[in-house]
Amino acid sequence: MRPVGLVLRVATLGLICAAAVAAAGCDDSAGGGAPTESGGGSATLVNATVVDAMASPPIADPTSARPTTPPPVVRQTTWAVPRRQAPESGGDGDGWALGDAALADDGVEAFDKDSGAGLAASCLSAAKDRHRFDDILLQLDSSAPIIDGIEVGLEARTDDAIGQVYFCVQLSWDGGQTWTEPERTNQLTAEPAFLTAGLPDDTWGRTWSAGELDNGRLAVRVISVSDDTRRDLWIDWIGVRASYH
């Protein structure tokens, strides 16, 4: 049996020859070759296309219609204010006076007078005053969240911004038994300013579970750092928030 594609090719060629009218002939003895002149006249065929019915259709790229996965929607908790505070060992040993004042944004300030017992501007110096805040209730709208980052915010000031004056902050996930490496805020100023440690995508060097953000386990340590023990520091408010998806 003659292939259908060949029949269509020959039939198409015959139609092209017929359209060339009487002055031209057509020789298809080669099985579908181009029309040739046979007579005194001439025939011109422009852009004659032969369609092969046996040709396969173009194959679509399977990736072109593949659905894309949207990025996860990152959520943030509201700022959670600690409900408990206490001084820790270090520095001159007294932590912050009026520590409860840091638990409300009301203009009443906790303060660290003549901060520390040494001049080294180091987060890990035992000569620096340290204060702990805990009982922090973070509310996450998910049963199994992935924690993207944790931030600690402080509204604070100093009596004199000359030299180095800043806070270092550590987080604990087990009620104060173990602490992250410290992260520092920007320099304090003589005017109250909002300072942060951590970022929405900063996990403080570890992977957090939702259970480790429970109010009985999450704790914050604030370390007063200055290269002058005459510095006074004040905190009006402290808060914690988490980013997750």
C-alpha cells in the first residue's frame, strides 16, 4: 500500500502544476520533485510548500506548563513583653534597679547606674552587669511552625554617648540553663531610641522548635556594655517577637 503522506505530496504537487496553467508542464516522475518547464512558456512557482501528513507535531516543553510553588508566607507575632525579671551575677552584681519598669511602655525606666565593674567593652566580660527577663508569651498562629527568626527590642538611652555604650543580648531555650552567643544592639544615645538585637531571619545560630518559645522556656539576658564605669543606662521597655512560616 502506498503511504498516505506520499499520496498527499503527489496530490499537492498536481494542484501546483494545474495552477501553472497551459504554458508550463510538471514532471513528478522523481516522486515529488520540483516542477520543471516543458514547452515554450515559463512558469514561476513562488514559496510552494509541500505538507507531509506523516510529520510529527512539535513536542511541547513539559516544563513550560509546570506550576510553580509560591514562597511561604512569613508571619510575625506581636511584640511580647516579659512578665518577670531578675538581676544576674556579673559586673557590680546589682543588675538593673526598678527592673519591673522595663516590663511596661509607660515612661518609667529601669536603670543601671555606674554600669559594670570593668572597662573592657566586651559582651562576655564578667565585669558587665547582666539582667534576665522571662515568662514571655509568644502567640504563634500555627500548630507546627518553622521559626525563621527572633528579635529583641528595647527602648533605651544613656546619660552620655561618648565612647562605647550598647547592649548585648542572649536567648535561652531551656529556662536559662543554656544561652546563645550574644548579639549586640546599636550604640545608645542620650535620647530614648528603639534598639534591636536579632532580625526576622536570624535564628541566633540554632534551629528553634515551637515548644522552645513557650513562656516557661524562653528567656532573654541583657548585658550592659560600656568602656566607662561611670555610664548610666536606662530601659523603658523590652519586647520579643518571632517570625515564622
